[in-house]
Amino acid sequence: MEQTRKFGYTELLTAREYNIAIGLYLLFGMTIAGIFTYGAGDVAAPLMAVHPLAFAIIYLGVMMGVSALAAGTNNGVLASGFYLLMCATTGVLLSTYVPDIAMNIVLAAFTGTVGILLIMTLMAGMFPQTFQSLGRTLLASLLCSIVVELVMLLFGLSTGFMDFIVLGIFSLYIGFDWVKGQERDATLQGAVLTSIELYMDLLNIFVRLLSIMGKSKKN
């Protein structure tokens, strides 16, 4: 009699099962974020109105903290919980402005984000060593872009072109994080950690595409 296979967070999966798990985690995370984006406006809007800067700081703190906790735990169940908390928190933030954007722009930005994900994972599969070598370059580029954008905002300068730069950085980060994820143990826990990294890449790409498409529509 064939024994039924039991899946655990630390049990090794096949490469196909592992990548399917990553895809399912990403799909579930985006669904949770979407639900909160269009359902949490009544909660988030008053917070933004009272003190937008404080809300943004708290949000960034939560995101960084959740990411660190998920990466630092050896418990796959906890890592999954942290991931879902990140997706829900993201949805709350997006609920402050995404519902006010025309649905055709939102759908176009989402489609573009998924397209970039598919293209970059395909490229990463074809040229893994190239993407593996980009880690320090991407980190340095991201830090520089953050500093430049903050300085420009302080001086009231237009940061429109930064959307394209950050979009390029996080597109390359998808390939880098995908390759890094393939080097992890092929477990559900590894799939969760990879999904967290890819989700953050996709979030930034989606937001930048919204900005680019929104400005283009106005012009």
C-alpha cells in the first residue's frame, strides 16, 4: 500500500514543488494585499489625515521588522504568519491612495508587474551566475537612489525620473532574489522566505508603475 506523503515546513520538496509553493505564496500574498487595499480605506485614511509622516514611519518600521523576524526564525509557521502580516500591512498602506486611481491604470500596473516577474525569473533561470553577482551592486544602487530621492524631496525637486531608476533596480532584484531562493533548501520554509523577498520587489515595482502610468495619463 502506497504511503501518503506528509508535507512539513522542513521537509525537502522537489524543485517543481518548491517553485510551485513560491508561486502560490506570492499569489496568496497579493490576494491578501488586494483585499486590504480595497477594504481598509476607512481604517487607514483617518490615520493618514491625522499624521501622514508618523503613519509612514510606523509602516516602514513594521515592514522592516516583519522582514527581519521572518528571516530570523527557523519556524516555518511563524515565517508564514509574518509574511501574511506584511501583505496585510502593505494593503493598508495601498488603501490610502490606490482606490482613488482609475481601475484601468491599476490593472495595467498589475499586469506590468506580473510581466516583469515572469521575464526576470526566466532570465534568472537562463543566466543564474550573472544575477548572482549583482547583489552588492544592486544594494549600493538602491541605497544611492534612496538618498538621492530624499534629498530631492527635501529641496522640492521633481523625482519623476527616479521612478524609472528604482523600477529598473527592483526588476533586477527579482532575478537576484529568485536565484538566491533556488540556493535555499527546497522546503516550504525556504519558499516562504523567497516569497517575502520577491513580494517586496513586486510591491516596489507595482507602486513605481502606478506612479509612471498616473503621470503619463495626466500629461
